[in-house]
Amino acid sequence: MKDSERPIGIFDSGLGGLTVFKAVRRLMPSENIIYFGDTARVPYGTKSKNAVISFSKEIAALLSARGVKLLIVACNTASSLALEEVRKVSKAPVIGVIEPGARAAAAATVNKRILVAGTTATVLSGAYGRALKKLDPGLLVREKACPLFVPLVEEGWCGKKITELVAAEYLAPFKKQRFDTMILGCTHYPLLKKVIGRVLGRGVRLVDSAEAAAFEARAALVSRDLLNPGYGGKIRFIASDAPEKFRILARRLLGIKTGRVEVKRF
Ligand code: DGL
């Protein structure tokens, strides 16, 4: 197999990273992809740094052994807490979602006021704030944990009134603070774009770190001459538990037909 034909590895704590998978697939339909969802240990957003590091390293080693040419850490929590450790065990170059999302937000803001929403672990890590300040120390950044968003999305309740109420509870207090850009700093939040947009109003640009990461992945492959020139990339899904639930939710929440989902238990 030529190097360019080797798959891109994408991993997440569960199925939320399928938002990144979709963005990658849209941008590079000829790429072979292996997607790993750690459904046995989801959620990562409420776990300790040590736990997230050890889970992420295990998955990176597994995907390395399967010969991926690029590894995308689709999970914002794992990207915030474990990226450097993942780089130590991965044979392939590693891309997280924090820096691409931060770059897209820094480019989008006009008034230099950026709001970041994420899991509790992502927000506590301050990773987005650091990445943004590195790009432009003049940015004003506020980070807000929105832990109820993940279960609401997984319940399939993106369009329900209760989700709008929760979004308003978390985000309405920021309305008066003139943020013109918000980072959807969690895999699940792109699925809440409409609700969040309604709560914050039209003046706030919502930056999707999934899309930004896909662009970064393509640039990484182009710079290494690793883009797969063929057609119709092959996809393989692996879950660490409950493959049937993964298959059903992928279809219901994201319209993805996974076919057979392989199980790999740790
Ligand atoms: N994938 C996680 C993230 O993007 C959300 C779900 C979880 O907490 O594991 O932060």
C-alpha cells in the first residue's frame, strides 16, 4: 500500500467526533478513514486529566498500529488535556481541534471578544484561552462549561424546548457582553448551532472547530504529499463498547450509515 492510501485515524470519546469525521469526509472524500469511538468510557468531559491522557494514549497506540498516516484527536477534551502525550505515542503526525478552532475564531472576530463553550474538563484546562492568547494577546476570552449539552444531544433533543431553555440558562448572561464570536468547543455543539444561534442572536459568529480541524488535516496531508488521489475512500468504524448503539445513534443524530461497527475492548 502506498503511504497516501493509508487511512486517516480519527478518535473521540464516543460518537460526537463524527461531526469531525463528517467535515473531513466532506472535504476529502477520497481518503480512507478509521474512526474510533471510546463508547465504553464516554464521557471524557467529566473525567480527570490522568484518565483522559491514559485513554487517549491507548487509542493513539491502537490507531498507530493500524498504520494511520495522520491522527486527528476529534475530542475537544482529549485535545485540551492529552495532545502532547498522544504525540509521544503516535507514529503519525497528530492534529487536535483546539488550535484550528482558535485560529478560525481569531480570524473571525472583529471586536476581539471571543466566548468559548466546552465540557467542564476543557474549560478548566484553559486550553482554548491559551491558544487564543498565543495568537493574539489582545483578545478578550471567556470560557463557559455547558455540561448538559452533551446528554441533550445524545438524547436526540437538539430541537426541543428544554434544550433552548438550557442554552439560554448557560449563555444568555453573555449576551450583553458584546462577544462577536463563539467557539463551539465540544464535538457535540455543532449539532446545537441553531439553538445557540437563537439564544445569542445574529451578531455572534459561531465557529465550528470540527470544520477548522478538517481544513488543518488537509493542509497537513498536502504539505507531506500524502493526499490520496483515488476515489471513494473506505471507512471503518470501531467502538470500545455497544457497537449497535453507536450504529443507531450515528444514523439518528448525524445521518451516517456506519455499516458494521467493529468492537475493540481495552
Ligand atoms: N467529545 C467530548 C468533547 O469534545 C464531548 C463528550 C465527552 O465528554 O466525552 O469534549
